[in-house]
Amino acid sequence: MANFPKAKTDVIDYVLLNERDLPTEEQTIWKLKSLSVKDYTVFVDKGISATQNGTEVAFSMQSGTSGYYAASRGIVGFENLQVDSKEIAFVGGKEEEDGYKRLTSKEIESIFSSQQGKAAFMEIGSEIIKLSSISKTEKNS
């Protein structure tokens, strides 16, 4: 059964799992957006398979490029990001057709270059994939 990208463009706030027990002022808030139909199609072409069990969607990435692609297209901002004890402001690249900026390749490298950063990037990519897929319950409603 095929999964289709959500048409919605809502942006959600996401806190990494390992930061959820920290005081609110120490948490980074990631602004995440579901993938557009175009981005989702490219994402699927990069080697993603999805299976559904009830309302849960399980994803398996055959390639690290898929998680990278999802995160690079779905992160549209952040707040309170600290890298090497310095707060980083979201700049992003050129505003795109949907009205959002995305992180540039240079920003991705500087923010996520550590081992912990790479794990965070993949966690964010996984969350964007979930945001971008319609569950069986949503499809039937």
C-alpha cells in the first residue's frame, strides 16, 4: 500500500528526545515542516520503504542520503540552538516557493558535524518523514 505525502504545510515545534528532560530554556526548538509532494517524491526515490500497521507507519531507510534529504528539506527554522556554547541564529538560504527558508549545506555541516549532531539530524529526518506520510486512519477520514 502506498503512502502519500500530506498536503498540509503546518510547521510544528520539535524537541529532540535527549533534550526533553532539560529545563525549557535549555531546549532547542526545531521548526519542522512536512515534505512537499515534489520533495516527498525525491525522498521516495532515494530508497525509502514504508509499511503500515494500523495507524503507525514504520520507515526503513536504505540510505543515509534519504534521512539527510528529509531533514534538509523539512527544517525551516530553530530557536535556542547552542553550538560550542554559542547561540546560533537561523539564517537559511533563499526563501522558496512555499515561503520558507531551508538550511544551507554549510549551515548543516556546522550545526550537525559532531557525532551527537549527526544522530540529532537523523532523528529530525525521521520525524519529518512521519509528518509527511498519511496514516491509514487519515486516508480514510
